[in-house]
Amino acid sequence: MSHVLDLAARALREAEGDEALVLVHGERSGLARFAGSEVHQPTLIENEVVELQIVRDGQVGLAAANRTDEDGLRELAARAGEAADSAPSDPDFPGLAPPADTLEVQGCDDALADLSPEEQARLAAAAIEASDLDLYGFFTSGVTELALASTTGLELSQRLTDASVLTLAAVDGASGYAEQTAWRLDGVDPAETARAAVAKAERTRGAIELEPGTYATVFEPYAFAELLLYFAYDAFGALGLLEERSYASGRIGEKVFDERFALADDAVDPRGLPKAFDFEGTPKRRVELVENGVLRSVLWDRATAKRAGGEQQTTGHAPPASMRHWGPVPYALSVAGGEAESTEELAELVGDGIYVTRLHYLSIVNPREGVITGMTRDGTFRIRGGRVADPLVNLRFTVTVPDLLAELPGLTRDRVLVNQSAYYDDRYPTGMLVPGVATARFDVTGVGAGPGV
């Protein structure tokens, strides 16, 4: 039995109620930030959080702590029990999940798990040394261990590794961005990432303005991933569907996107950051959300499935109990690739338009229609004659994402794993697999500042 699963079992023995579920979330990680090509704010974390749910007479209580001795676990159980006694009855509570067989998934690399703080600092330094411009960003790696144990017979655990390097090369009048994420140590190269950011930055010097209007546009994977993520939070979650505030409301089974667009949530794909089960203990599996432009499905947990009634079942997308108010969320989006060999080939398809490396300051304006606003950043260019040409200042935009996805001249064959983790909360590595994308419609509403710090 793993250490985290043993800890979950110990906490479960302290619980008193009709049902109980324990989640143990362990983390050992390091993060080396750098700014102006100097390492600062190095952070090392070693922590275990025990979250306990107790059910009494249909009332659910939740408590969490990181004291793992016997006294700490007894106090945790007492607080969870008191929370259950004072909680209102929840008609949507589906009961705890029964045990189920999970798939054997990859997702843990011993070389990455054994990475020392000194080696983490060395990899951050490798990024800095590879840059001829001031470099900003971080290198981080860590081990995440999850375990679930319940009175229904759940006994699950998984060990995950992940590493990410983010680089922004920036000086007055120039900025470029690149990142890499993987669950294997050999999947990230800080020096290569920094050189890519510098090369992009050098192309942004002398940026000019662009008139507002609608432009054909090529998105690098970083930009497309950010836009898709903001759209997906509401569009592909069952809670938004049930509350009729989601783009999917009334559109399941309709062709609403370009037939080239296919989207899944696939947490078991080894090319991503694989997971075996969700936070209720339901096995993960691939869920087809969009096929050939047709909106097929959304993501469910046990609570939303019960609320929907009928034959609806969970798809294994329950978030942690402390985040249940969000409902099921996409943790592993995967967009099918196309035929183009590169984003440069996409620019040839576009002919005349703009090229976007990255998006920033996104906000959801209208989730029901998929309206999102924001800015481009760190590498925006004019496309002329099928070639990436003049650098542009940062552009403001407001788009209706379904309109943007309605006509896609092409997608790249290769896909990139783009990091979704912010590293502010407990470490739970997430990312999405996305290609570069060309769209016929991107609505520019204004201009912002030029590239640079």
C-alpha cells in the first residue's frame, strides 16, 4: 500500500457517519522564477492535505487539514462531523461512488520525480544562459500523489509527475514567448524554449498599428489553447448546460463548428498529463465533445448526472469537493490535428490576415453565446501574400468563439501540450493538446501597447 493510501485509510477509520470519503493530496515540488535574467523567489513545497467528507442523514460535511498525526486526524474527523450536523440536506447529493476498475495509465517519470532543488535551479539557469535578451518566467517540476478511500470500498491512488518551463524574452520594443510542458524530464528543454522566445522577440521590433476589423488569423497553439479553455469552462460543463447558461444548451446534436473541428476530453492519453480517476473515484475515459463540427456531449460528475435524471451517467469529471460549485470542468482537452505541416503553411492558406502567438487578459463576456474579450501579446504579426510579415502592436479583440470556429481553413498536424496549471494552489498538473489553427474570422476591436516590458 502506498503512503498516501495508507494515510487515507487511517483518516477513514476516524470518521463517524453513514458514509465517508477521504482524499489525500500530496505534493513535493520546486519552482524557480526568474526576472531580468536573474533567479528570484525560489519555492520548495512538501505538503500533504487530507480532505474528509462525512455524510449523516443526507447531510454532507467537509473538512481539510495537513496535520497527519493521530490527533490531527481525530480533530479533522470531528470538524467534518460537526459540518455535516449543521449542513442543510442536499437533494443533489448522489451518494459516494462505488469501487470501479481504473485503467492503467502512464504519467510518472522516476527521473523527474527524483529531480533535486539544485537540478531545478540548474535547469532554470540553462534557460537564462540561452537568452541574449532579458528573460522572464520559471522552471518548475514536481510529484503529485493522490489517494481516495471510502466506506463504499474505494481504494485508489496515483503518482503523477510534471515539469514546465515558461520563457518570455523581453526588452523595450520587443517580446517573445515560448513554453514546454511534459510529465517526462526529457520532454522539456529550457534552453531550447528560451531560444524560441528570443527568436520570436527579435521579429517583433518596429511594431506597427492595425485598423480594427475582421481578419483571417493564424493562432499558435498557445493562443488557441487559452481561447478554447475560456470557452470550454462553460460550454462543455454539465452544470452550465443544466442551468441553461452554456453555449451547449439546446445545441447538442447540432453542427455548430467547422467540420474540421473535433474535440475530446482525454485524460488517459499518454501524450497529455494522464489521470486514472476523478475526485469522486470514477475512472477516467475519453469523452468525445465535438465530432466533425457536431456538438456531441458535455462533461458530467455524479451530482450533475443525478440532477439530470434519466440514463445520464458521470463521465469522470468531478473536481475536488472544495470546487464542486464549478461543476464538472475540462482538465484534458484534446483537439484533433489537421493536414498542415506548420503554422507557416497555415499562413499560406490565409494569404492576408494576422498571426497571433499568445493571448492575455481574457474575460468571458457572454457564456451563453461564447463571447470572449482580451488582447494578443508577445508576437503578433501581419500576414501578407501568405507570409508572416510586419510585426504588430498588441491587439484588443472581442470574439464569439463559435463564429471563430465556424470556418477553419486548416489546422497543423502536430499538436502541442500546453500547460493549464497556475501553480498557486495544490499541484494538480493539467494541460491540453492543441494544434495551430487558421480561422477565417477574428474580430480586432482596437490596439494596445507595443511589445516589450
